[in-house]
Amino acid sequence: MAVAGIDMGALSTKVVILEGDKVLSSATRVSGEVGEIEARHAMDEALARAGLKLEDLKLVLSTGTGRKGISFAQKQRTSMSCHAKGAYWLFPSARTVIDIGAESSTVIKLGADGKIEDSVGNDKCAAGTGVFLHAMSKMMRVPVEEMGPVSLKHKSKASISSMCVIFAESEVISHVHRDPPTPKEDILAGIHESIVDRLFGMTQRIGVVPEVVLTGGVSKNLGIVRAIEEKLGHKALIPEDPQIVGALGAAIIAQQLAG
């Protein structure tokens, strides 16, 4: 019987419907002011794609920052446990998971059996997360989805040393108003570098063991991925849709609980 995982984040809500070892469908919607409404819309979309109704699901498990506000979810789990579960299900060779979400980033070390051995997060600061990237996107007047490809055209990386959004904005402004102005590509590359520097400051606390899997919506940004791989010295494993890995992990846990 089918189960569902729903991951409600600050910027988006994701749903995955799973049956056995097959993903029947998934859906992603922008999170609104009333999370329950967007969660229902995302669920309805995923159910329609799978040709199912809500009552056909044996269990719905929620995760993410808004997990406690989803009335139709019978169980809840933390984002860390769900991203670890989803990443390991997709890549059994995974030993480190770097989840870069909207409001927080987490580095998770996994054992050979997929169980969490250690972790570290940065939920107290926007730097290193999607919120930081969105703030920089508005400032640079470059759509978030274009930031990665544009940054890859850089000739050098502008120095963006601050880990605080407000101070980082001041640094970006100074680059824009230089004479001559720092090229947009270089500023974007510097922004990505500052995010990755923050992430690797976290990884140093628990270490990085290959293979490394990137999850979360920010992992769709090619500039971030390339910057991470430069730091690692090798390629990272990227899911087909890194944004839904948390919802996938929630669905996997739901399946295990449902028996």
C-alpha cells in the first residue's frame, strides 16, 4: 500500500508518494502564509499524479520546519533523519550528507548501515542557506535559478567575507559601486563561495567521508555544487531532484512504520 512523506519548509512544500521501492509521484509548491493550505495543495497534486486519493494512503509522515502544522499527517520526524534516510536510499554508498535548505543547513555523517553517526547544523544564521541566496538574488537583480550558471562565467571571485546577511549586503554594494564595478559574475561567484565556506566550517567539526550527497533546494544551484566540489576535491552525488529528498525520506520512514 502507498504512503506519503511531506516536507514543509520555509520556502517550499514537497510531497512524495511511495509504494514499495517505487516513487509513484511527487509535487513541489511554494510555501504560503498558511502552511496547511499549501500542504494540502501539494498533497492533492501528488495524489492526482499517482491516481490516488488521500484515504488510499496507509500513512502520511511530515517533516520540515512546518511539520507540526499538518493536520492530515499521522507521524512526524526531524528533517535531519528524513534527509539521511532519503539520501541513503538513493545512494547506499553515501557517508556524508550536506543538506542546504531554506532556513538551515546540516551536515550529517552516516555509517555503512545508513544510521546517523554525527551531525552539525547552522539554524541560527541565514548564511549558508536558501534565505541568504534569495536575499542576494534580490540585491543583484538576478533570478535565483540563474545565479549558478551566471556565476560559472567568473574570472575571479569577489571577496564576500561576512557570514551575516546584512553585512554581506554591504560588501556586495561596495563591489557594485567600485570604479570600475566588480563584474556581476565575480560577485555571484563570491556569494557562492561565502555560502560554501560557511558549510565547510561546519564539516570540519565532524569531518567529511566520501561519498558525499548534496540535498535540499540550494543543491540545484550549479554554482554552489561546483564550489563544494572544488573544496572536496572530487565530485559530489546529486539526486535527480535534491529538493524532494527530505520528503522521500519521510515517505520511506512512513513505509517502515506502516509495516
